[in-house]
Amino acid sequence: MKPERISHIGIAVRDLEKAIQDYQALFDFDCIEQTEVSSEGVKVAMLKVGESEIELLSPTSETGAIAKFLKERGEGIHHLAIKVPDVFEAIRSAERAGMIVLDRTPRRGANGSEAAFVHPKSTHGVLLEFYNR
Ligand code: CO
């Protein structure tokens, strides 16, 4: 499957408002979109960078994946998302290649978004996200 572009780079931050402020001091972003995914214990801000985005992620619960990441590794790059034409097919294809895929079917989010993650053990140390946007 052909990758279409870098969709976004996810960065784990402790304080979302402070992180947005700091990134806004660096760049004049055209669009900053904020959402909360309560099921995953995370608040997200998407900062548009041309065709790609920076995804700032901060925890809303102590037990979510981002809270755990911050505890173990501190702030920093959390994942790399590649836009693919078909997330379901990308999962199947990665599984056929023997990769450790963390989602057997796409996770569905707001606005018809679909995502699936590949374990860093299969990608030389980077949590990789297949994403349809
Ligand atoms: Co992401």
C-alpha cells in the first residue's frame, strides 16, 4: 500500500494549554482544533502545518496511554502517523508482513477518522499510526 503523506506527529505534553501557547509563540498556525477523547483519557490539539499536523496530546486520566507514556518517558514525540487510503487494508497488510499490530480493526474517532497502531518493536522504535486523514 502506498503511503500518501505524513498525516501528523503526536507529541505527549503535560499541560495542553501551555503547549499550545508555546507552539503558537513559534508559529502562526492557521488552524488549531481541540478535542477530548474521554475513552482514551486524552485531550488533543491539532495544529495545521501545511498538509500535515502536529498533534499535541495531554492526559485527562491517570490510567490512559499518554499518562503512562509521560510517567515512563516524559514529554516528547509519541507517535508518527502516516495517511493511508485504507486503514483496514493497512492493518491486514502489516499483519501479513509479520508486524505487531495493536488494533485488529480500525479505531473510529470524530469526523469519520480511522486509526490503527503498529508496535514500536516492529518499526525500529517508533509507535506508528495508520490514519485515513
Ligand atoms: Co495520532
